[in-house]
Amino acid sequence: MNHARRRFLAGCSGVLMAPLAVPRASAEEADTLTPAIREVTGGAPLKTGRVTLEIPRIADNGNAVPLKVSVESAMTAQDHVRSIHLLSEKNPRTVMARFFLGPRAGKAQINTRVRLNGTQHIVAVAAMSDGSYWSGTAEVDVTESACYDATNP
């Protein structure tokens, strides 16, 4: 009877400690994007807004997920998007794509398909002609992952 009580108490303590493990995983995932964002911005401040990501909330297959990125910009010589960077927190390569634009692009919009290794946040960072950096995020639930890392079976 003493062993049953110990097992019960051990199980209860495991259930009580489980919520404490969740923030640690989120912090680790956020840390994977920090170096990539710093590399894109060169350490400049990153502002939220002006960038909109359109991606399905649920993707049945992570091999080809449609993604549309739009940036609010006049696209004139004085005010235009220089580049858009797509970042992934769980793919083997954090930087999924880089697109370089200029005022002659006419519209700051990218339509593409991306491979995703599981449910995650996608971050788009836009570098503007005035030296500012803007970001937008989206979350997608992937039911069948892609991008398997052969070095980590």
C-alpha cells in the first residue's frame, strides 16, 4: 500500500510540473529566430506592422504550403521595400527565402510556396528604403511535416 501511495504522489507531481515545461520550449523556439533576425536587421530595431502574411491556418501537407506576403509601401524611389526575408522557427534552415525588391517592382507582394517542418510560427521581415525594419508573423498547424533533417533521425 505504501508503494501505491508513492506512485500516486509521483504521478501528481508530474502533472503539476508539466505546465512549467511549456514556456521553456517556447523560449527555445524564439531563440532560434533571434540570430537570424539580428543578421537581417544588423541589430537595428524591428517594428511590428506593415507586413501581412497570408497562410492557411492548417496545412495538411508541409511540402508545399502557399504563402503570400504583402508590405504596405508606396513603392516610390523615396519609399520602397528593399527586401523581404522569410524565417521559420522549426525548419532545419531558419532562413527559408530572401526576396529583393526595388521601386520598379510596383507592388510589395510575394506569392510562393514553402516547406514546413511541423506546426510553427513564420516570420517575415521587410527592410525598407529608409533603413527601418518591419515584421509580421503567422502561425500554421502542419499535420504532415516536411524538411526532415537526415542528421537527426
